[in-house]
Amino acid sequence: MATLVPALMETLHGFCRTHRVQNDELYAALGFLGRTAAADEMILLSDVLWVSVLVDELTHGASGGEAESNVPGPLYRPGAPLRTRLCRGPEDGEPFHVTVEAVDATTQSPLGGVEVDVWQPDGRGKYDVQDPTQPPGNLRGRANTGADGRVAFDTVYPGAYEVPKDGPVGELLKALGRPAFRPAHIHFKLSCAGYKPVTTIAYFADDPHLRTDVIRSVKPSQVNPVARDGGRLSAELRFPLRAL
């Protein structure tokens, strides 16, 4: 605190001097922060200011070929059911077969017994906690990789979606003329005894929102091709884990 608070004060004072901030502007900014907190959008504000991804990278920066971390987002819920079929059926969206392969980042050998925790939105871009038509725990699940380091999930292709635009953060995005879309994605948490756990995201090639992601979290290593075979969508995802 003795180091960080004075450093933050110096940054804020420099900003105010450079831009000659006036009383009405200060109170407008403070009011915006108060409304953002009251709307429970502080994490969203951090996201759209691109702070969340930066701090995640500083906290979990990958090295030596391991899977890159990414933000978990505000909609992760622990205790997902143990299952590999995540969806109810066509009402959730277009069927999507996702195979996860976990390997040792150094030897590239398969890792069995890796717990893979998955959560995602449906084909309309809605998570279960946002949509009363979905049952609790929909499109969430956990399973362990086999001896070959692989586990497959039957789910649906996730929909791209806009972050909430009806609150103060939406007002900010509108004022800046910035798009509010997040590209289609699926979240993953991988954990295994003796290995560094990783929380990450899989994005998918050809999504029109990859370059304009509102939280700027798309990393090239996390963009995956999608195959269509006989009308069935599938993707192969590979996650190298670093030994502790």
C-alpha cells in the first residue's frame, strides 16, 4: 500500500494536469463509477477498458509452449456436473463435437487424469444464469482425460453476443463508438496434480468479431479451426500444461 497508493496518486495527478480536468468533469467521473458499482458492472468496466486481460497476462503469463491463460469472466460457477454431454438438444443450438487433448508442455506426451471444466453460452449467446428458459447448469460440465490425454464433449456451437449495453458501461461504449460484441467462445479450466492449472478460452476461426472483441482477449494461439463433416461441426483443441 505504501508503494502502490502514492504511485496511483501520481498517475492520477499527472492525468488531471495534462488534461486540465475541471470540477464538473471530476464529479461526472465519480458519478459514473458510483453508477457502475451500483449496477454491478465494475468487472465489466475493467473488461472493456482492457485491464482484466492485461492483469490476467501479468498474473499467469505463459512460457515455454504452455497453453496461454485467459480471463474466466464473471459467469463461471464451480461444481459443474460430471458429464461430457453439455447440451439438452437442438433447442440449445447447432450440435458441436469438441475434443480436448491435454499434453505435457515439455515432452508433448499425453496427460491422463486432467480435469477439464467447461462452460459456455448457447447458440444465441446466452449463459444459463442469464436465461430463465435454460435449466441450471446447462452447457456446463466436467470430465477427466483418458490415458491418451483426450476427452470429448457434445455441446452446441456458442453464439457471439454483445455485453450488456443498458447500463453505465454500455453508455461508455456508445460514447466511444466501440462495438460491444464478444466473439463465439468456450471457457475451459484444466487442472492436474503436479501441473500448473490453467483457465483459458477457445475461439474459432472466421468469426467476424475476432478483431473487434470488446474486451480484447483474443490471442492467436487460442483461435481454432472448425471442421464440418456431413453437416456436423467439430473442433480439436490442444492444451499443453506446464509441470510444477
